[in-house]
Amino acid sequence: MSTKMFKGPRLKIKRANKHIADLNDAINAFVQTDFYALSIEPDGNSGLNFLKFRQTQKTPCEFALIIGDAIHNLRSALDLTHCETVTRVGGTVTDWTRFAFFKDRQELVSKLGKGVLKTAPDIVDFIADVIEPYDTGNNPLSALHALDITDKHLLLLPVFSVAAIRGDFKIFSEKAPTPRYMRNVTFGVGEGGVLKILGMPGKFDIEGDFQPSFDITFGQGQALEGEPIIPTLHQLAQLVSNIVDKFENRLLTRA
């Protein structure tokens, strides 16, 4: 692969990957703290008492800032790629030149074909058929664009939820004279942090050596809602990197 093309976009992607690594380190450090608590609470519908997890510390705003920086660098890599492409096919970059998103393929071809790429219809077709930056085309790419817009108005705070708890349990119940032991078991945690499998009709307490695992996802109302933060950011970075490579390959093979 040539090193003379698209240096700027690749530097942006490299910076995005640095932000993703920093976010991963920050999240790992946070989940090692006592940012959650266990409590036993009654359920009004069933009359049982359930073990419940709840977050006692706010999610650091730093996480949202790092996520926003990663997203912005990936989005900027697309803009830089588009501008360099325009220049290399003989067009002129203006203050309005950017990697644009469209409603559908027809709108893309119509607008790009009349703009800075009007002298390069083959590149317009390439963008329309290979890159597909429109709502009915490359959905992850559209999600990246939507997240970049959201970050201009709201912090992209991730959501922490308990996925499971694993370990050795010793349960004391007012209904039983001796403790109940459960060793090396894993319980899934339901909505609201409730461990439904540990519901009991009377009061109980729990001790043991156990460790919860957490899901860290994009928040409600955001693009990619519910998707895991770190793997998804890696996928978006790889997506943008592949797009830059495709642009370079297309230009290198262009007659």
C-alpha cells in the first residue's frame, strides 16, 4: 500500500485508536473500584426479596470525552479522505467540501455528480456502490456520523450494567437454620440489576468470594444503543481504515 496517499486520514485513525485504548484502560480501572453496592430489596409483585446491584458512583464524564474524541477523529478521517480524493481527481476543495451522507443512492449520485466530483463520475459511482454513505447503505458508517452529531449536543456517556456474578456464595436465611453454600457458580443478572435466581420469601444475607462482570454500552437514544462500547469503537475504526484503503486502491487503479 502506498504511503504517499491519505497520510492525514491514517493519522486521525491512529489517534482514534489511542483514544480507544485510553478508554479501555480507564474503564478497567473504574470497574476495579467499589462503584457499586449490593442490597437485598423486596419485590412488590412477587413478595420475594431479591439481591440487587446498584451503581453508587457516577460514571466519570471523562469517558464521554474520550468517546467523543475517538468518534470525531474517525469522522474527520472520512472528511480528509474525501478532500484528498477531490484534489487527486482534479477537483477543487472548498470550505464546504466534506464526506457527506445522503438519504439514498439516488440523492448521492445527483448531488455529488453536480458538485466537486462532477468531472469524475467513476468516483461518484465508486462512492455510491462501494462506500454507500446513505441511510439504506452502510449502516455502521451512518451510525458513526450520527454519533459525531450527537457529541456536538450531548455527552456520549456509556451505560454500566451488571451482566453476571460468579463465585462462591454463602447465604443466610431466616427461614433456614443452616447457611446454604453454592460454589463456583455463575448467575445472570436481569433488568435493573436484579439477581432473580436469589429470590426468597423471607429476609436473607449473603457472603462469599464473588466477582460481578459488567456490560458497558452506548446509552439510550444514541446511535448503536445497547452495543458494547470498546468492541464497537474498534469495529468503527477498522471500518474507516478499510474505507481509506478502498479509496487509495480505487485511485491507484484509475485510468
